[in-house]
Amino acid sequence: MSSSAGGLLKKINIKVKRKLNTVYSGKYRSAFKGNGILFESLREYNFGDEIKSIDWNVSARSGKLHVREYTEERELNFVIACDVSASMNFGSSVQKAEAALEFAAVILKLAEYNNDSVSAALFSDSVEYFFKPKKGSRFAQRILDKMMNFSPKSSHTDVNELCRFLNNTLKKRSIVFIISDFLDDSFDRNLKILARRHQLIPVKVSDVSEKLIPFGGIIEFRDSESGEQSISDGIVPFDSDELRYFSVLDLSTDEDPLSSTVKYFEKRNKGKVSRW
């Protein structure tokens, strides 16, 4: 197992070690709902109990009315889908791929602490690698190790292919983080289809220089995915309209991924984040 993957998890653990039990973990747990309810026990009917909770079979056998009691299923299932296309290697000081990796480590650490299962997908214009859902620190290290050392076959991005893959692969309702710069187009329909079955959170990774390039004049650009070159005399920051229907978690290379994640959880808990 790569020591670098273990080192990143250790770094995240140091950041949250004093607050993991309370602040961060609490916000994480309350930000998401479980997948349903679980049967817990039977007891005799009391006046005021819901009639629909009566177990008629047990009541008929015992001669007394009994009701079924349930508890909410709190175990969560997470999917970390990370863009490994060439554009993620861009960054003025920190690469977008590094910010994505640290964000993934944050989610993996919180999932590990709360005993939630995680699966992961690495995608370009296809899903190049997929981890089936498991739990635990060793599995988290395997995911990070693969992310840190992965060499993608393609330099391009296709969010539609990722959505189709996840729709066909995920059998249980999950919380899906798609970590990407979303330098793609015409994928909003497939995102909506994915969001009908799962809780979908686009994590948009950006670099400060993509928002404001600190020079003017005629500039030559090269597309890192296609290799095509273009010339522009005006700066138009990229802002994908494909994500307008979704509550996006913004992740910038000049900000701490842990802080960005906690802020998002806070907004979600306060109802300021819509749940598509």
C-alpha cells in the first residue's frame, strides 16, 4: 500500500481529529438521510398508535393487537466519481487534481469514521476504473493510492458516459459526488436522470486563474484535452450552464477542501442547499 495515500489520510485525520466526533461528523451525518427504515421490534398496541403500524398477522395469532416499530436506517452509501482527464492537471499553484484528491480523502475519512460504505469511479470519456462499495481505512487507502498513481487512457471528459455507467451500476440509493471541472457540455439531462435515483452533488473544481487571468491583450490558449490552440483578446471565465439546476459544492485550488466541505454541509443542514 502506498505510503503517500496513507500519508494523505493521516494529514486529513490531523486536521479533523479534535472535531471529528462532534462538529464535522455531526454536520456530515445530519446533511444526509439514510436509505429508509429498518424493522426494530414488536410491542402491544397502545391507544393513539398509528393503525397502519399494526401487524395483523401477529395480532391474529396472539389474540392482542401488536404494532411494528421501526428505526431510520442511518448507514449511507457514497460514490466518489473523480475526473481524471487532462484538464484536471491544470493549476496556478495547486493542480485541480490535487484539490480533488484531498476532497476525496475528506469524504473517505468521514465515511470511515461513521462506518459508511464507499465506492469510487475514475472517469475520463469513459469510466476507466471502478471500486465496488466497501468500508474501512485500508479500502480508503486503496482508493487514494489508485487516484494518486492512475494513468488515464484518455485525456478527454464525458460526463454523460459517467452518468450512464452509474445509472446502470448502482443498485442501492447512494450519495454521489462527481468531482470535476466540468469542462464538457450537454450533460445536464443525464445528470437529472442520475439525480432521480440518487442524491447527486456536483463538486466543481476550479483554479483562481480560470476566474481571473492576471494579464490582458492577445492571448494564445491550448486545450489540454484536445491539444487545439486558439487566440483571444478577451477573458471570459468558464461557467458551465449545465449545472444551473444543481446545488454545486465549489472547490477552489486556493481554498482548504475541508473548510469548503464543512461550509457546504452547514448550508445543506440549514436548508439553503436544494436537494434535486
